[in-house]
Amino acid sequence: MNFLGIDIGTSRCKATIFNENGLQLVQAYRLYDVLFTPDGGAELNSDAVISKCFEVIRECTSRVKPRSVTGLGISCQGEAFTAVDGHGKTLSNAMVSMDMRAENYSKTWPGQFGTDRLYKITGQTVHPMYTLFKLLWLKDHMPEVWSNAVKFLCFEDLLQYRLGLDPAIGWPLAGRTMMFDVREHRWSSAILDAIELSPEKMATPLPPGTIAGKVNSNIASDLGLAKDAFVVTAGHDQPCAALGAGVASSGSAIYASGTVECITAAFSKPFFSDQLLKNNLCIYDHTIEGMYVTIAYSLTGGNILKWFRNEFGAREMEVAERTGADPYDLIVSQMDLKPSGLMVLPYFTPSGTPYFDTGTKGAILGLRLSTKRGEFIRALLEGVALEMRLNLEILENSGYQIDVLHIVGGGAKSHVLSQLKADVTGKKVIIPDVNEAGCLGVAMLACSAHSKIPVAELAKQWVKITAEIEPDADFSTVYTDKFGKYKELYQKIREIQL
């Protein structure tokens, strides 16, 4: 008996099959392109995405025992939605998170409704990425789509719909729309009434790990699934990945070390405070019912190393092409192993939490003719880690105590990068043996629904730890001093607008 996890991202979808013991059997992925529009839009062709999802499911099931996949779960990007008519036809592309066409609506509409009221209902702070503001934009700019749509579906519920189910949405994904009451666990009638949207046009919100229904038998046969294969609700990719990395109790967090660096911390109860609101730190449901998460992130993240590779890493890329090595590994191998004498504000993109600052630009301070390549590389990565430490401090000052970071993603493959994160944040770092944490998390939910084993217990069984890294005491002292200076850096650089 096997379980399948599928993850629908902004640039690709992935499917992975696990057996009942959590052993990964096969994996497949497909890429697709974001479509950029002249007016600042960023969209996905929803039909193409779902077609790619079907492809990866077929590829995976073709490589295991026929009809052995009994259950599946879906992890996906937040916020993006697709309008669907009464015949199931898509009426629009999906506006993804980076689509900023709704920016004016995010500036004006909350003032009418009440910014504090919006936060207390949804646990989210205002940003144009949210579904709420994108729907307002669509209502004004594509009125025929608005009026003809029978459903507005996020990718989890859209894939369910294409699998023949009445679409349901997991609480963690519903929480990313900014229309969901995260305490009452229902669509907010106050918000939906204010934008003149019927709750029947949204998928049914269900707790994570709930069986939403069975795959249509003809579709199941076509995809190589068991004839009675079921789908569980799961939701937003960050809490799904947190579960897949073993973050199943208060005081722990996943540190996704990749293109975007994101910390998703788990807690046993929701916190709402003026400080969290001020610092754009949200609260919504974890994939473990009864628990909650918050997310803190740097949009620059690992992009800063990509920038260095593109601008200064021609030699490493040439060597990598010739030898098959990873150019990032070659660059990181040159990094100094002790704290740098530089200070980097890592705003090479808009900032992310806590500031949501789209204007202030990055900075590198302390350069001398004596500065070496290895010190420069380390300083860039220190800057991102210091920004994440800033978010951790804000969370802890608000009552969220985080003791352990579970690192996944490309950065987790490097011991020196993981050690750097431990030293800068002052936190113990755990590296789980996980390739695709999101797929593992939702497959775990499907297994739990079938076996009735609590998902937190399954996490203990399925997630294996490959390394535990403690902060270097001497380096942590240096970084604590550096962090004090770092907290002053943003305000000073912000005053110098280029």
C-alpha cells in the first residue's frame, strides 16, 4: 500500500510516492512557465499546470506496483486562484503571489473594512499577494469572468475538482486567501459580504488530513491509482513542508533554505498581537489540526548566491559545465569559515518580513582592497541569516519561543552553510533526511487518514535525522554583537533612497 504526495509550485509540480513506512519509492516533476503581462501581472496557465500534475502522477504510478497508490494529498503555493464556470471550464489564468496588479486595492480596501479587524479575523497582514485583493482586481478589470464564475479555486481544490471530487480546501491554504476566519475555521461572512462574493463560490474548508472524497474511477484508472483512491485535504506548501520535516510540536520550526529563505514555526495556540501585526507576521493553521504556524521569510534568500554566481562565478560555471560539479558547491567551498568583517543588508529584492519594503535597496558595508572573495561570499550569506535572526527575535519577543530549526532545501546539503545558520541565529540546527518535505508531509496526512495513526506520531516514525548542529560558542558571540549593529542598518540605509 502506497501514498502519493503532490506539490504544486510556481515553476514546477512534483509527485512522490512513499510506502506505509515513509520510504520514498519514486519521484517525478514537470516544469512550466510563469506568464508575465505588460501591466505587471504574473500568471500560470491553470489547465497546463493541472495537465503537468496528471503527467507526474502517471509517471510515478507507472514505476510502482500497479494500482498500489491508495491515498494522496496536495501541497501547493498559496494565494493563486482560478475562475471556473458551471461546466468546469477555466475562465482565467491563476494570478500567482508575485502578481502585484492588486496593489492599489490592498492600499485602499482595508481602510474601508478595518485593517485591525481584517487581521483579527484572518491572522494575515495586508499585502497585494492575497487572494482577496486579486479578486477585487478581477471583479473590476475582468467583470465577465467575475459574473460567469461558479467557483474560484486555489490549486489544491482545482486539482481535486479535476480528479472528480467536490472541491475542498485545507484550512492551511484557506488561511492564505485573507478571506478565512482562522479562529472559527470558516469563510468570513463579513469579508465575503463586503466584496459581494457568495461562500458557495469557494471550496469547502476542511481540517487538514480530512478525506475530501474519492477519485473518479475512470480518472483513477487513467492515472494508475487504486480504484478507490482517496484525496485528503492538506494545503499551503510551507506548513506541509514543516510537517514533512518533522515540525510537529511547539518550539520547533522548519528553515527552508532555498531560492526564498523561509522559517515556518509551529505552535499549540494562535497568538495575535500589535507587534506581530506591525511586523507582518501572520498566524494560520498548521497541517496538524489544533496547531498553528507563522512564517517569516527573506525574498532575497538563496537568490543572493545565484546573483553572485551569475555576476562573479564565470569560472565556477565553466568548471561545473566541464566536470558536472555543482557551481554553487564550488562557490561555497571558497567561503571563509569564520565570521566576516562585512555587513550586508540583503534587500536585493523586496524585503519580505518584517518590513514588506519594496523600495529600500541592498547594501554591502565594510569593503577594503584587502577584502577577499571568500569573505565576500560569507558576508552575503550572513546577511540573509541575520535577517532571519531578526524575524526570530520579533517572534520570541511576542511569545513564540523557537529552540530548534529543521533545515531543508538546497542549503541543507551543505554542512558549512547549516553551521553558518546555527552560528548566526544561535539555534540548534537539525537536518532531516528529506528530499521533498512538502510531498512527504501530505503523503503522511493521507497515510494517517487511512491508518488512523495520529499524524504527529507518523512524523516521528517517517522523518529520519541525518545531523544535528550546535552553534559554535565563539562565533555566536561575534554574531550577537554583529546582530546589534545589523538592527540599526535597515533604518539608516532606508534614509538613503537611490
